[in-house]
Amino acid sequence: MIPELWRVTHRREEFPGTITLSLTREAGGPSPIQPGQFNMLYAFGAGEAAISLSGSSASPAEPLTHTIKGQGLATQALCKLEVGTQLGIRGPFGQGWPTHLAANRPLVIIAGGLGLAPLRPLIYSFLKGHLPARRLQVFYGARRPEEMLYQPELGHWRSSFELVTSVDHASTDWNGHIGVITDPLRVTHLECNDALVFVCGPEIMMRFCIQVLLHKGVTESNIYLSMERNMKCAIGICGHCQWGPNFVCKDGPVFCYRDIRSWFQINSL
Amino acid sequence: MKVVTTLLKEHPFFTGLADKDLAFLSGCTSNSHYKEGEYLARENTPANHFFLIRSGRVAVETFVPNYGPLCLMTLHGGDIFGWSWLYPPYLSAFDARALTSVRSLKLGGQCLRDKCEKEPRLGFELMKRFTKVATERLQAARIQLLDLYGPHPSQGIPRCDP
Ligand SMILES: Cc1cc2nc3c(=O)[nH]c(=O)nc-3n(C[C@H](O)[C@H](O)[C@H](O)COP(=O)(O)OP(=O)(O)OC[C@H]3O[C@@H](n4cnc5c(N)ncnc54)[C@H](O)[C@@H]3O)c2cc1C
Ligand code: FES
């Protein structure tokens, strides 16, 4: 699959080292993508990286939104792209969040750090009334208040659904929880029998959250995770992203915890 | 106004504790209220009490010279603060400062120790509850140390093996 040409139409620095880009396709036309799916973004001369949709998926005609944290060569080059510059995009790829399962059920979203990016499209869907969930609870943990994504939106979210924020470190003029996200998760009431839970964040954070969720009585089949592995082809050919019997690019990145539990617990995978 | 035994029963720390034990403990308990900015406990001063937070937010802090107070965690309604009254030298390890108006139940440390000595079954029950909270806090502190949302460990966090 050959990358298509896209152009940066808007750029926002979330905090130093992490940016959100709005992109439009040079050739025009719709670009349908589902929450939880990802594109391969190609910064010319630097390389390609898998980046999840972080904006609205409501209309394929809307600009495509991606949030990128500069980690290595490709992502740092993507972070430096200015408005008006071009990049290459292949995609969309992968299995997204199983939103159809949320019909008439409480949806719990747990995000850690950059993990909020692939979950934000679901929040937008809920706010627009497109997500059939009966109720939304969002838990969002970050390193510091200054390192929280989408800060201008958090106030509106807080008034629209239950948003619990937690940071590892902060001064006490910060209004949220200081500690780890598992603390508020442990004490907040969830409708555990029926709740559908979507989790995305560093793998260790997801592991600790799952312990708390299972302890609270959420069943394994109601927990979905978005996994990350190094990608190359993104279409299930090269084997770079192989994880147990799965290819993260094709069978994931979103998996049901019940189906991947045994791979999740093997350290070297 | 609710009686102390009812308030003790409503706090998650005492969920499932027998009525007779709650009645026994209520003798050590008083209702307390802190205004924003007031301290429930000060670092290195006698730890005379154990607090059940009913509502409000409390910062657990330590003072860093040339910096000021550093908040290690916040506690909320349903949490507890303080187990330094359990062990000599009975000195608080941290400051606990009310970030908002705080309603709490305050149990006397000496009184609790005496009651637990007299009633070892209750003492063991309380010990199990304290160690559960202490274990959760230890685990949370370890997760905080991992700096999960910081740079990936492959980018330079030291490993244990040489
Ligand atoms: C399905 C999927 C969706 C993703 N969505 C996003 C997204 O929305 N936004 C985003 O910024 N990134 C996202 N990523 C991660 C992103 O793809 C990688 O950070 C990127 O591929 C790194 O490429 P690079 O060339 O910049 O860095 P490299 O040169 O490949 O690596 C940079 C450094 O990061 C280290 N590293 C390895 N794995 C990780 C990791 N998982 N996290 C952090 N550092 C790591 C490497 O060891 C190296 O030191 C996603 C990954 C996947 C698989
Ligand atoms: S990236 Fe090639 S198989 Fe998944």
C-alpha cells in the first residue's frame, strides 16, 4: 500500500514534545476511519509511525486528527511538521473499539498518558449522541497537570459526564487526585455487572487497572485494550508486530482481554 | 444528628465490622471538622490519632527545604489517614493538610491500642484492614515511582541487572 499525500492544516502543541495535527488529503475525498484504528504517518526522509485517530470520526469529510508524541526519528519529525507541509499517509488499519457492544450499557474509559488519544474519538461520539452507551465514565491519569492532553476540552467534558483525573505529581492547587489512576478507580462506583471497559495506556498501567477491574467484578469479556507493538507493513505481512498468535496491526490493536489474557501475562512477548 | 457508631459503620474502612465492635470503638472516636488549610497532622509530631475521612480532600505532604511542601498523594471521602499511632515512637511521618473543608472521624491512638490489647480478635481484624490499605498505598507508591507516562524505560531508566 503506497502512502497518499496529505497536508497539515492545523497544529497544536498539547505540551512540549506532544502535538495534535489536523490533516487534509491533497486529492480530496472522504477518508473514513473508526475510533481505535490507526494510520501509518510518513514524515519524508525520516520514517513511518503508527498513529491512532484522536479526533472525531463522525464524518469522513472532516479533517483527520492525530496526536503525536515525539519518541524517535519518525515521531519527532512528525512533531516538527508545520502548517502547510506535506506528509504521507497509509491506512486506516486495524480493528477499532467495539462500539456496537456499548448499546444501552455503561461505558467506562480508562486512559493513561497518551492513551487518551485513541479514546477521544469515542468521547466525541458520546457527546454528539452517536455512541449508544447509556452512561460514560472516564478515568484519565497523567504525569503532571501540565502534561494532560486536550486541556481546553477537559472542563466541558467534566460537565457532560463523569471525568476523574489523576496525576502522579502536582502542587496542591491542582484540583484533581494526586496519586495513581488505580486509586480513584478502586473507590469509584462502577456498574460492574454490565459495564463495558475500554483501556489504553502504557502496558504496565493497563495491567494494574485490570487487576482492580477484575477485583471489582468486571468480567474479562467486558474489558477491551489497545495494544502497541512496533509496526512496519501494518497489513499482516512482515511479522514485526506479532504478539502470540496475533498480529497487532491486523487482529488488533484493540483486543478483548479474555482473548489475549495468556499473552498479556508473558513478559518477553 | 447521627451517632458516632452509625458514622463509623458508614465509613468503608469499617464495612462489615460487627455492631458490638463498632460500639466498642465508638468510645475512642470523636467527630472532627477541619477548615481549608488546617492540618490534621504534622510531620514529626506525636501521632495521637487515626482519621477516617468522611468528605473533603486532604493532601499528604512532606516539606522539602528550599522548595516548600511537596504533595505525595491526596486523600478523599472514604479514605483513612495515619497509622503511626500503632508503632513507637508514635510520630507522624507526614503532614496532612485539608485542601477543602474536611469532615472526619478521629480515633484516639492510645485508646485504640488499649482496646486492641484487651480484645485481640478485634485487634487482628483492624490489623488486617490496616495492612490492606498499607499494601495498596505501597503498590500505588511503586507505580508512581515507575513514572509510567514518562520516557519509555528503553530510553535510559537504569535496570537492576549490571
Ligand atoms: C496501534 C498503534 C497506535 C499508536 N498510536 C500512537 C499515537 O496516537 N500517538 C503516538 O505518538 N504514538 C502512537 N503509537 C506509538 C508510535 O507508533 C511509536 O512511538 C513510533 O512508532 C515510534 O517510532 P519512531 O521512529 O519515532 O521511534 P523509534 O526510533 O522506533 O523508537 C524511539 C524510542 O522509543 C522507544 N520505544 C519503543 N517502544 C515504545 C513505546 N511503546 N512507547 C514509547 N517509546 C517506545 C524505543 O525503544 C526508542 O528508544 C502507536 C503505536 C501503535 C502500534
Ligand atoms: S506490521 Fe507487519 S505484520 Fe503487523
